[in-house]
Amino acid sequence: MAYLSVLDAARRALRGTLLLPEDQGFDDARRPWNLAIEQRPAGVAVPADLGDLRTLVRAARDAGVTIAVQPTGHGASGDLSGAVIVRMDAFDDLEVDLEAGTVRVGSGVRWGAVVEALDGTGWVAPAGTSPVVSVAGYTLCGGHSWFSRTAGLGSDNLRAVWMLRSDGEHERVDDDSDPDLMWALRGAGGVMGIVTALEIDLVAAPAVWGAELTFGAGDAAAVMRAVRDLAVDAPSSLNVFMNSMRMPDVPQLPEEIRGRSFFTVQALSTNGPAELLVSALVRAGTVQREVSGPTSPRLISESSGEPTDPTPGRGASAALSSLDDDMIDGLMRFREQPEQWPIMGIDIRMLGGALERPRRAGFATLRGVEWLLHALVPVFPGVPSEPGGASIAGFSDVVARAAAPHTVPTFLVPGQTLERCGQTASIDRLRRVRTITDPEALFHEGRLPR
Ligand SMILES: Cc1cc2nc3c(=O)[nH]c(=O)nc-3n(C[C@H](O)[C@H](O)[C@H](O)COP(=O)(O)OP(=O)(O)OC[C@H]3O[C@@H](n4cnc5c(N)ncnc54)[C@H](O)[C@@H]3O)c2cc1C
């Protein structure tokens, strides 16, 4: 195939690497973090510097292939056939400016490194729950954080990027220099160019306080109602995540947790203890375990149980415009059905607060959405996938009645497009910006609707 000889010739000019399908190690290199996704790219590049990136862009043009930046593949959706995947590991600068309340990170940096660098400073990052998700992939696709009610989406906090365009131009872009491009970069992912670094606002949080309360599954509906009622007047400084867990009864899990169900509420306040919430929860159910007190994103991250090694996983997400009693009861009835065992956890995040007042214009928004849900279906080797597919479909049916008109791109699952995140006018605007920044469509179209 002609494109392979063009790419083969180009790689001799690289300081980094470019693996092609016949090369040893290609099969490992092409795998995304989410091992459930199969992707068959034309090549996998790990550029060493900006010069390498420019060489790759030229080679892609000459070879007639596209470039798809994929730092980790947490958001992989499986449609990269014929693209060259670019991994940004070498772009690993991290500079914290506490006076300005900002951080500048290379696009290979993962959130865990930023959280670590900020520990004890009185500032926190608008990071998601996983320390191994890349700052770039999360922020460019929206990003809902532990602190989103306090500070908005990750992308609302994106001040500027350094971006390589398809014409080889590398420049700093902000709202003054190109407001349309910045609007698109706040949510549309990598369809405009290759971002090499990002400048992000930090969140002032001098007194982070956290609580995690665990209840039996039988208390879940009452506890959810209590949290829902409290959400109406909750201060923006209070961030709440609920989780309904049912550990599957599979031999791959340790005996002591296999088949167990429980419900947790995790609260994080940037403004001291959230006593009102805790007392409402204690009235709503029997607390089996409570941990509360001053905390930090580093401690939360360490105890979050998020997988750090590449893991296969499937799921469904839903953005809801309300959580009424019927929806809570419907969700719990669904949860109790034995055949829904493949769904291990349902994460339910309280929205509102700063999400209703984004500080910058961006494609991604959770304005007008009240709750963000994610149902996780782990993939266990040897366990058939059909029951998981049926449970995902069942979950989507249960929540459909209260579906909000849009969600955030980081919560899209494979097969879903940006149409779920913005109206037709916004998608048209994205296409116009893309036509200007990448007229040859050299960068992979990602989740843009085909
Ligand atoms: C375990 C787990 C926990 C998660 N927790 C959260 C959470 O709390 N909140 C949340 O909002 N999301 C969460 N997510 C979703 C995750 O934030 C998104 O999938 C995100 O896009 C992943 O970014 P990545 O770079 O790690 O993944 P990738 O799949 O490698 O990248 C995602 C996309 O970002 C774009 N991109 C990345 N870097 C660049 C660049 N340098 N230049 C141009 N484009 C680029 C590309 O379009 C790419 O397709 C979670 C996902 C997992 C698997």
C-alpha cells in the first residue's frame, strides 16, 4: 500500500517513533486504555518534539491519511481505521503559577501529576476522578470534575492552548486571538489541530472538606431523595457524587465483596464542613460507614478505587433534567432485578452551581442539566458480553424519560457523536471553525457526526 511507504520514509526523519502494522510491538502500541475497544490505525507515533509533530503532519498529508491525537485512549471509540494515532507522552512540562492561579501543562501530562503538584497549596485543579486521564483529552472534551459545581467544566477553565495547525503553524491561542477556535476547543476534542500545551485556571480551595457515607442498598431511594431535595439550595462550594454499587457474583472478584450491594454518597466542599447534608443523610438511612473531615484531591484520588492500569469497560451515560420520585423508584426497581447484574456501579453526580454560569464560552456545556449518570459494565474475561449489552439498553430506557437535551462530550460512549452535546447550530459552527483551521481535513473527524 502506497501510504505505508510514505510513512515508512517519514519515520527516518523522526527523533521519536512511528510503528506501522508489520512492526514488532504494533499490536501493543495500537491498544487504547479502554481495552474493550478494538482500533486498527495506519500507524502509532510517539513524537519527541514539535519538529516530529510537523514531520508527521506533512507525512500524513503526503500519505493521504488522517492524524488522530490519542494520549491514552480513555475516550477511545474504535473508529480510527486508516488514521495515524499520535501519543503525546513527550510533551510533559508542568508549570504551576500560584500567583496567577494557573497551571500550564504539556498535552502528555495526566491529572495525577497536577494533583500531586498542587497538594498543600490551597489550590485544586478542575480534574476528573481518574488520575491517569490526560489533562488535554479531558479538558478539550469538556470534563466534569470533583469541583464542577464550584468551578464549572474543565473546559470552562481553559484559558489558552498552544496548537499546531495543519499548515505547520504553532501558536498560542486564547479568547483574544481567536474566540471561535477557543469556543470549539472547549469541548470538540482534537478535530481542529494538535494541542501541545494548555493553560488552565486553578480553583481556590483553602479548606477542602470531604465526607463519604455508606448505606445499605435498601436505603438508596430515601438517601437519593434527601440529596435531590438538598440540591435545590445547595451552595456552589458543595459537590456531591452518589454511587449505587452491586458487585457482580463472578469468580474473578474476591469472595468478601462478590455479590454485595451498597450505596455511597461522597461530598466535597471547598468551604468547610457540609453539616446540613450529613444530617439530612443520617436522617434518611442507616449509615454503615462514615469518613469525614479535612481532605485533599490527592487523598480522594488515592482512595477513589479508580483503575489506573488499562482496563476493558463498557457503559452508558445519561444527563438528566430532573430526578423526580418516579425516576428514583424506577432506577431502584431496575437495580434490584437480578438480570441487571452486569451493571456494577451507577454514578450519579449533582450538577448546577458554577455549571449554570460558565465563565467562558465553549461548545461543551452542562447548563440546564441537573444530574449526570454513568452506568459501568466491567468486562471480565470469559464472561459473555450479551447480558451487559441488555443491561446497558435497559438502563438507557429507564432514564430516557428525563433525558436532558445535551450532555458533556467526556461522557459520550463509543458510537455516540457530538450531536448529543449541542444543537445543530453548534455543530454547524464547529464545522465552520474546522474548515478554517484544517481545510484539508487532515485531523481525524473524531466525534463529529458523519
Ligand atoms: C476510568 C475513567 C474515569 C473517568 N472519569 C471522568 C470524570 O470524572 N469526568 C469526566 O468528564 N470524564 C471522565 N472520564 C472520561 C474521560 O475524561 C474522557 O474519555 C477523556 O476524553 C479522556 O481523555 P484521554 O486523553 O485520557 O483519552 P483519549 O481517548 O486519548 O483522548 C480523548 C480525545 O481528546 C482529544 N485530544 C486529546 N489530546 C489532544 C491533543 N493534544 N490535541 C488535540 N486533541 C486531543 C482527541 O480528540 C481524543 O480523541 C473518565 C474515563 C475513564 C475511563
